[in-house]
Amino acid sequence: MTPMTPQDFSRLLDTYGADAERWPAAQRAAAQALCDVSTAAREQWIAAKRLDALLVASRAPPPDPARQARIIAGAMARIRSRAEPLLDWRWLIPPPVAAAFAASVVAGWLVGLEMNDGAIPHQVLAHLHFEDLFQ
């Protein structure tokens, strides 16, 4: 058994609490030995026991099963009645931003037509296959 340092004992109390049954078996004997020889460790252990007792005393009573069932049923009903789709583009691009983008695309297209005197460039026409559209 390796002796336990006060820092290790503090870490043990912070991690597992004051109940020696929750401590790792390999460290339990060393911690007990430290408490036997060190008054500071003993006082720290007593303070941890008081804290554990306060934590146990301050626990809320278990929830009423009927109330718990009502809360779960209400949440499930709300989830099932959700009318909006789960994937909605509006969270990604707000409508005003989408409208501004569409307006700038149309404005760019109109400026492009005006710069070409309203004619569609022959490079675009060369790649269009109108006969495929009407079959």
C-alpha cells in the first residue's frame, strides 16, 4: 500500500464523496490510514460528511407519476401535431434576403440583355436544343 498524500485525499473526497464504500478499494485503506494520522485529513473528511448529509437532505421528492405522464403526453402530442416541415429553407436564408437575391439576379439579367441590345448571345443559342423541348 502506497501512502496517500493530502492532495490525493482531497481529490478522493471531491470525486467520490465522504462515504468510504464509494471509494476505490485500492485507495480505501490508504485514505483510512491518512485519517488516522492527520487531523487535517480527519477534519476534511468530517466536512465532506456534513456536505453529503446536506445534499441528501436537500433532494427534491420524486415527481408525481401522473404529472410526469401528463407532461410527456403533452410534449408527444405537440411533436406529433407539428404542421411545419422539419427542413425549411427559411432558417437558412430569411425571406427578405432571398427576395433581394432574386431581385439582383433579375436586375443582372436585364442589364445583360440591355448591354447586348436585347439580343440573346449566339453562344447561348448554340447550346440550346429547342427540338428537345418539344418532343
